[in-house]
Amino acid sequence: MNRVSFAAKRIHLDLMLFNHSALAPVGITPARLDMLQAIRARFDGCQTQGQLAALLGVTRQTVARMSRSLEELGLVVCERTPPDLRRVYIMLTDAGRALLARVHRIYIRSGLAGQAAVFALRDAAKQPEKATLLCEMARQVRESLSKWAPFLPEAADLHSWDEGASLEGADRKVFRNVTRWLYDRFWALPFDYVLSNSPPFDDLFAAPTPG
């Protein structure tokens, strides 16, 4: 078990570093993005610290620390409201909603996040069914250990990707730069297969626009 747990830990750390680099152009970290999406998971965009801790599988102290950081960035507000002033409610601000909308446009609706997942799973490039199998195995392992942390990040079905067609200005520049970064990062993959089994990225290798 030590080899398995060590390998899982290393994969987690590597993926965190990978996601951190991919999200850096929009100024958000993976952990903060997870928390913002978890807050939005309720219809009113408001969660208590205890609810967020249960959703994300972290301690209330971690939620309190992260919520303070997000509040300093102007992405959430933290309030105590009657009748129970012991509870701290964390709510998205307009800036927080705008950031989530931007992440959705650039990374999710465009298909960039899905493409990155394919690139990161090297074997999946040869046998795409392995990606589905890996996700299912990971789910089963997690449930066998515990049923905590039910939160799942936002995703988009492959057939709904718009390939960045809706992006303009700074958002389109970020999309192009991150796409190019993915290509440079995973240059050894069989791109003919990846591109022939994904929606076409017309400007994948296009030169970025000036400015």
C-alpha cells in the first residue's frame, strides 16, 4: 500500500502544479477556484464554513483561511447573520461571479480543460477508454476509503466545446497562450490521434495577435 499511496500523492502534487500553471494567466489557483465553484454550487451562491468544509473535504480552519484570502481579493464576502451569529456565511461577490464566468469561457466552454485532461493522461491518447476507466477506478477507491468531499468541479461535454470561437480580446489571448503552452508541455504525445479525436482547434498553432 505504501507504493500505491506514495504514487497517488505524487500524481496529486504533479497535477496541482500542472493546474496551477494552466490557471496562472487568469490569476487564480486551483484550490481557490475549487472553493469559488463550491460556493456557487448552491442556488444562492452562499455557503457556511461548515458546508464548504464538508463539500471540499477539508477542515473548517482551512476554509476560514481560504475565505479570508478570497475576501481580500474581493471575490467573496464573509458575514454573520441572525439568528445564529456563530455561523459564518461566505457569499460570492460580483467580481467572484465574473471570474468564474471568465474561467468557464476560456477553459471549460472552449474545451481547453478537456483537452488538457487528454494531454495529461498519456495512455488515454492511445486508448481513450482508459481515461473513463481511470476516473471510475479513482471514484471507487475514494468511496472505499470514505464518502466525504462530494464536490465535483464544473465540466463540459466534448460535444458542447466551442473551440474558443466565442472568445475575444484578452480572453482569446489567454486561450491561445495556454493552448500553446499545452502543446509545448506535451510535445511528445501523438498529436495526430489527439487532434483527430477532438473538436478541431483552428488556431492551435496560430501566432498570437499583437497586444
